[in-house]
Amino acid sequence: MTDRWARKSPFPNDPLFVYGTLRFGAVLTELIGRVPEMAAARVLGRRAAALPGRSYPGLVTAADAVTDGFLLTGLTADDWRVLDAFEDDEYDLVPVSVTAGEQVGYAWTYAWRAEVEAHDWSASAFEAETLPRYIGKCAAWRRNPVLFSETV
């Protein structure tokens, strides 16, 4: 790992691996006003776990797991500030090894550090059952960025 990835925070333009609600363009548009470049990607050795009482997942270590998501590129310093403010306090921003196509490299991701469910989170179930309401909560948060209290 290079010094760049040993830092505690990203540089503008560093890639971000997203695996949960940030994988949806409508959520990104509500939060940062646009959809950055996205490429399909995966992380080995971690799973997107369902979280108790929450509609979004948390990425946790799991030896044989593979988590599919997207690699966001072209994030600005302002984008990072918004995303960091939006994410729950139980997330840590950490570097992970990511595979995108034939390329392997590092990206930042939001890893969960609290209690999780035994089962994985489902992006398709979230999209079908919760996404419109969640987008509304994101819009409300942008109007009044206080602590994001998950109730959906």
C-alpha cells in the first residue's frame, strides 16, 4: 500500500468503492448533484451485511465473501465532504483492494464497525421496496444536514 492509501482521508479524485445506497445514481444526484463516473467493481473478503433496523448495508470483513459494487471516480473535495457528512458515524473510511474489469488497485470505501445481521443486504430488494422513500430522505437531509436518522 502506498503512502497515499495510508492516509486517514482521501484526496480529491481518489476512487470510492460503493456497494450500498451510493450505488444508485438517484441517491448520488440528491446528495452531490450529479452521478460521477462509475465502473462495475468488486471487493474480495468483505460482505455487504444487512444492518439491524436500517435499510442500508454495512461492509464487513468476511473471509470467503465477494461484494459487487461500483468504483466512483472524479469526486471533488466538496463531494467527499458531503458524503462524509452523510454517512453514519458507525462507518470508517478505509482503503480496500478493488478489482474493476482487469484492473486491480486501491479505493476508499465506507466500512461498518457495529452490529450486523447474519444475512446480506439486497440491492434489488432495496431498489424495489425502499429507494423512492430513501431518495426523499436524502433530499430532506440536503436541505437540513443534521445527523441522518434512519427510519426507512
